[in-house]
Amino acid sequence: MDTQIEPNAALRSVEGDFYYLAPMAELPHSYTYDPPPGVPRTNATYEAHRMAVRDARPITAEVSLDREGFALVRQQSAVRDFYNEDELRRTYYPEAEQLVAKATGAARVMVFDHTVRRRIWGAEDRTAGTPRQPVGRVHNDYTEISGPQRVRDLMGTEADALLRHRYEIINVWRPITGPLRDAPLAVCDARSVAPGDWVPSALIYRDRKGEIYAVHHNPAHRWFYVSDMMPDEALLLKCFDSARDGRARFAPHSAFEDPTAPADKLPRESIELRTLVFHHD
């Protein structure tokens, strides 16, 4: 059933500020490390736009990766310590690969990296000496260029054969503690994003250059989040899909501040895995 979730007035909603890329003459870029003295960390500026964010929890059974670009799944992880790198690779990576394979019907799934975020009030993301912070800018992790490049970078001699079939990059996002009420993750319905909203943005690393999509504001964007997420729940986000048959290919996302969250909320702790997803078709 092609559920039209956008006009569903029965869904509870809150309002939040979403930081979109401001108009600029050149393409944006950002350094992922402290750049040389006198060089700004980014040439981009972002503007806050107040947007309604609907709580998708009542309709999670109807939302899909291939239509809206996100899905909620349940999985009780056997991981005891999400800050233990060895345990993540030994236990959580295989769990996530099985989860994504089941959700997508993929022939093969491979986790290729992860990020643990732990909120520290007032801290900026990618600041030396602090944990990774929630990202409060509207973005998508991969682009038309960086999606296939990631496959080439990681899959070596297999890459050419794999690129001849459908492949995806899916983010598995999970709270470490819950219920999560601080800086929840919001996802924009992929169907509400126009082609002109995407802006390629370079990410400059010490040893390579990546590319993500920044996003221009569009009042037609439809934002959703899942309230009070628990550690046995995960959001799957469509960050790239090579298929061009009408299904969702990219899903913009951003952390946002929920104005209805209690003042004594626990700081957000979350983990996200990025997976390469390969199909036979």
C-alpha cells in the first residue's frame, strides 16, 4: 500500500529549527580536522528554518526505505559496551549486517565504518579532544559521485563487477541509552525533496576528499522522527541507492532540538554504522 503519510493530521508533531545551507556563489567545503592557521574550517553558512516534525511512531509499519527513505526496525543487540571497539566489530557489525540484509533482501551487506556520538553541552562536532557530537545541519552522507567512489575505495578488484548491479549505502542509527529525548534524529521524506535542493559539498580529510550533499531549504520538505527511541530500536537511513526506477535514493537527515523534551533529559548517546548493500539485480 502506497501510504500517503504527508497529509496525516492525526500524527503528533513538534516544531524544530533545521539548519539548511544558505545560498552561496561557490560550492561548499569543510575540513574534518583543524585546517592551517588562517584557513576557515568551512566556507559554508547555514540558516535556521522552523519546520514541523511529525512523530512517525504510529506509522512505522507503513514507512519504507524504498519509498520515504527510512525505516524503523527492532533488534536486541548482544553488545554490552558500545564504547568497546573490539566488541563492536566482533558482535555489532555482524548483527547490523544481518539486520540490513533482512530489511533489504540484499545478497551481501558489509559494514565499513561506525561513529559513536556522545552529547556534551556546548561542544562542537569534530573538535579535538571531544566525542563526536550530533550533527545539526541538514545533509545526506553520500552523493552521485561519492557513492560509487566508496565502493571503488573499499572493494578493490571486486568493485567493477559489483557496480554493474544495484547497490546501496544504508546507515544503521541506534540510541545507546533511552528513551532518547535529546537531539533526536529527524529524516526528511525522500519524496518531498526536489532535485535542485541538493548541493554537493566537499569534505576534506588529511589523506582524501569526500563529498556529501548539503541541502537548500524547501518549504515542501516533510520531516519525521520517532519519539522516545530505545536501544532495541534502530533507524535505517537510505544514504545512496544506485537504482533510478522511482524508489528513494537519498534521505536528508539532521539532529534537532525537541522543544517538548524535559529539561532533565539525558544527553544523547548514539551509534551509527554505514553499510554497503549489494544486490544481484
